[in-house]
Amino acid sequence: MKSPPVRIAGKNEQLDKRLGKGGEGDVYALVGHADRAVKIYKAEIRRSRESKVRAMVEGRLAEATTLVAFPSEVVTDSSGNFAGFSMRLVAGYRPLHELYSPKSRKIHFPKADYRFLVRVAQNVARAVATVHKAGCIIGDLNHSGVLVAQDATVALIDADSFQFSLKGQSYPCVVGMEDFTPPELHGVSFSSVKRTQAHDNFGLAVAIFQLLVMGKHPYSGRFSGADLSLGQSIAQNRFAFSIARRDDTRTSPPPGSVLLADFPPSLAVAFESAFGLVATSRPDPVAWVSLLQGLETSLRQCANVPTHYFPGAAGSCLWCRLASQSGFEMFPLGLVAGNIPTAGSFDLEAVWAAIKAVRIPRPEEALPTWGGNVGPPSAAVTQAKSNSPEKTIYGVLALLAAIIGFVNVPRLGLFWGALGVYGLVAFFTKAKVDPAPFRKAYVDADSRVHLLSMAHLQRIGLKEIIVLRADLEDCVARYRQVEGDLADVLTKLKSTREARQRIDFLDRFLIRRATIPGIGPAKTATLASFGIETAADVTASAVRAVPGFGEAFTGKMLAWRQSHEAKFRYNTSPDPSDIQAENAARSASAARQIDLQKKLRSGLAALQSAAPRCLSAKSAPDQSLLQALEERAQAQVDCAALGINLPAPTLVTIEVPKRAPVQPARNPGGLTPTHPTATGSSRSPVSNSCPVCGASMVRRTARKGRRAGSQFWGCSKYPSCKGTRS
């Protein structure tokens, strides 16, 4: 059935197929105009929209920029009554949320990596800047009004809702989405408030944040008190990711999140300002463009996964880290047969034999020894021996007194005899020496020798070589494990085909497109922030773990998932997803082998060249170490002269850091884990080993604290080891 004709610029035009449907009206293509579209308002609101649209057309806003679909001409019905407006047709674009939401991105932007998202964020800022330059305020800046093309270009739609003034008449923006509305406007009637650029700057910051943080809303986190809705968190200024105001917000980010610390400090500060307490401090679009250009230049490529580009400030690959925490790959390889990297020929046993053939000197072989002549005991020994001359004097006096007394008063012979014995003992007994100062001198000298010896070994590189040798042995063990891991994964892929097909099927049903009672845009954003985007993500434990989702909402979500799951039919024949999963596993295995080959080759070369240098460095020891050795030798001679027993010199050893035992990889390649049932656990981690001791992990439920009732991975050796993983 043909649509009734409309009139544009005095000419009859025919509406073509409907392109979109909204709360205010529908958008149609225009027959004979491939680059134009028409928005036709619902009859009941046309009168309230007419004056604003005519003013925008009169103001020639459409000529100001091609980044915004401003009204360009008034559209009337055949009777000349206002019906809507024509505008630039934005074809081939997708809503912004389909780019920043990880699962939607895989469907609509399968080739997009993080560089693409950063470039889109810049273009969103540029588009907002053009609106402000044209004298408008967007007001209702949200993810549905920002469209993205496959080349990262951006277009803004719904321009008829922008705040605009012409000839002294102001036309407000009377709509807004809760999750993009700044704190100061929550609870305020949009029809009575004049929007400012600072309000737009808030919405822009939310859009940029969600692009850079994989769809997580800046105010969606876990509050330490009673659960808050997303709107309440925004109104109370509880920026969940804040570092500067962490004690004030009392809110932590959702598990498995990109954090402010992963960004350059300047960008982190900008987000703190955008979601801070002072509206006028929010960065404007021009500032965001500059900051995002800086982020773009700081991006580094992961050595293990070529599709991973991450901010240099993160230190190591951000996406590998998140995949290990959540089991979800943000930027999959997307490989096809023929593009899988190969490890090439590599003789592991020959390399291992060469590693074992390198003779690494023992610490005592690389340390200098004292070979000089210490000489006689020090003056301190002589002084100590002569510290008690009084006793000898008393002995002589006692002997003289005994002799004289015995001659003059012989009847007291017994007394004089005792006095004479005392005098003899006092005269011939050696003075007692206190050993403590001499033993302390030795211990102090020995401590200095040990400290300087460790510094010497560090300086000549022996400690580094010993650690490198242990690393290479670990690499050999891991290399031998790779092939077995691949075989295990391929076997598991065959046994889990039905579960993977079910997940692929349920992943087609996005919560954002669903109609679930009580689940509006704000709750949808909260769910997405906690990793629940599709029916496949909906499980009882996962939904209950989201703040504000009790048993009632959990029941509604489970019922929605089950309504779709009932339509699933298992296909026993191999399909493209099977090939993709197998290719991803083979690619990940080859990437691990290539990485280990590089480490083994370079490590062996370093080992072979560095070991001989350690021995040669022995001939040129540090003078402070030689002096410490001499002092210890002197202390030993002194103690020997005084008969003081000493402990053996401290043994110089090099400790090698403990390594986790090599275990089979549970999910190499970052394959999406299976969700067994709607009531089961939501995900299993890529690596199920304890980050502390390397033992296996088991699923537990928190009994107390702010995460009471939620599940986590805990070490199987608990309570002796308390390692956990989200």
C-alpha cells in the first residue's frame, strides 16, 4: 500500500519504505532522493513541534554541518498542514551503543579494534563541537542519537529535539535519558530548564567513557550501602570509577572493568572532572579531541594477540588481563582457514640441551676471596689483655704480706698460708677478656661482606643469569605443554558443540532491543555494566549480583531468556562457528609457541654470552668488598687470639622466584566459555589457576561483606592459601 503523498518546497513527493519508528513519529526514505529522508510526526504532537522545526529550517542549520541531520525543509500533507521535515539521510550507520557494547560490536563492527573506538570517540566530540558552534545545545545527548559508520565517521540525529534560539525566541529540549542526564538536572522538569554546554559536556563524557570502557556506565558500580538505582547514583555524584573521590563515592567499579589507572593520567583527570562536583569543570568537546588524540598515539599492540591495542599507561595488555578475569574476548582474532599463524620448525630438545650445556658459575666462584696477610692480632687484643693489672699487683702484695707475717707472727701460720695461696693465684691467673665486642666486630664485618657480595653478584649479572636459567626451564616445560593443551581444547570443542550453539543462538537476543517489564534504559545500562547484554548472559547468579536486581527482576530476566531458549534447535552438522572456534584455538596455540620460541632463542643467546663474563669480572672486584673481606679476616684473627668461638661465615646464595606449576590451559585463545543453564554460573575464567600459588580454583559463594551471596573463584588450598579471582 502506497503512503499518501507529501509536499516539500511546493512539490509533491512520495514516501518510500519506513526506515525507523520512534515515540514521536516515523522516518521514511523519499522516492527519487537517495540522500534524503523525511520524519513524519504523529498527528497529536504536530502542532507542538511545528514552530521549532520552522525556526530550524529558517535558521539554515542544515547548511552549517554535514555531521548533524538538521531539519532542512518543512514537510506538509497534501492539504498544506504541517507534518514533519526532510533531512539528510544517514544510511549505513549504526547506533553508538552497538559499537561500545562488546557483543553488539562483534555483530555490527566485527573488524573494529580499540584504535577504531578511540577514533570514533574523537569524532563524537567533533560532532558535538559543531552543534555548539551552530548555536545549539543537544540537551538529550545519548547513545541512540549518535550514529557510527564502518569508517568511524559519526552523525547526530534527532536534531529536532535540540535546544535552539532564533530572533529572541527560545525552543527548549524537553526530553532526556536518565543515564545521560547530569546530576544537577535529576528531578528537574526538562520543559522548564535552560540547557547549557556544561550539560552536553556531561552526556559527551558518558558516551566517551562507554566507548573506552567497553560499555560500562561511569555511575554503575557497587555501592557500600543499600543498592542504588543508576539515576540515584548519578544524582548523588557517585562516580563508580573515581580514584580521587573514592572515599566519598563509596562505590567500586563492576568486576572485570577497565580502570582509570589504565589510561594516561591526563585522561583520568579529565574523567574525574567530567564526573566531579563542579559542572563548569567538565572538559568541552575541543578538550576531549586533544586528549583522545594523545590516547591514540599512546596505544601499543599486544605481543600475543595482534588485535589487542591497549593504552601504554596500562603497562601490560589490558584486554588479555580482562579476558583472564572474565573469560570474554573483547577483540577476537576473527581468523579464517589459511590465516592461522604457524610456529615453524623448532628443535626444542636441541635448544634445551644447549641451555643445560651452559655452565653457570656458583656464587662462591664469582666472588673474590681475601688472600692477603692479616698479620698479628690488633692492638685491641693487647689492650684487652692488659685491662686488669690491679689483680697482679694485689697478688704480689698478698705474697709479701704472707711472708712477712709468717716470719713475725708464726702462730698465725694458717692465715698467712691462705693469704700466700691467694697471692699466687692472683699473680699467675690471666685477666678475663669480655668477648662481646670482638664477636660483634666479626658479625658486623661478616654482614658487610654478605651485603657487598650480593651487590657484586647483582652488578656482574649472576643473579639475572640464574633467574634467566630458571625462566628458560619454565619456558621449555610450557612449550611441551602447548600441543597437549591444543589437543584438549579441540576435544572439548567437539564435546561442547551443543552448548556453544545454544550460546551463539541466545547471543542474538539483545536486552537493549527486548521488551521486559520494568527493565528500562537505565536498568539496561546497569546490566550491561555488569556484563549482561544478551539472553546468553542471563543466569540467576549473574542477575542477582547486579545492584538493584532482586528476586522479582531476576525472575523476569530468567523468564525472558527461557522464552528464547525454548526455540533453540541443535544442529549436528558443523557450521562456521565451529570452524571459527577451532581456528581461534589453533591460532592461540601457535601464538603461544611463537612467543615461547622467541623467549627461548633470545634467552639462550643471553645465557651463553653472559655466563663467561661473570667469571672474568672476578678479577676486578669492588674495593669496598675487598676492604670488608680484610676486616672480617682481621676479626677472625683477633677472636682466635682470645680463644673466642665464632659462627661460620654467612653463605651467599641467590634465590630464584617461585613459579606456578605448569598446568593445562583451560581456554587458550579466549574462547567464550559456555553457560550451562539459565540457573547456573555465568562464566568460567580462561585460566583457572590460583594467582597466588598456582593451585586449581573452585567456585565459592561469599558469606559476608558487601559481596555476600555472589560467587567467586577461590583457591582449592583455602585456608592455607587465600587467593581469589573475580
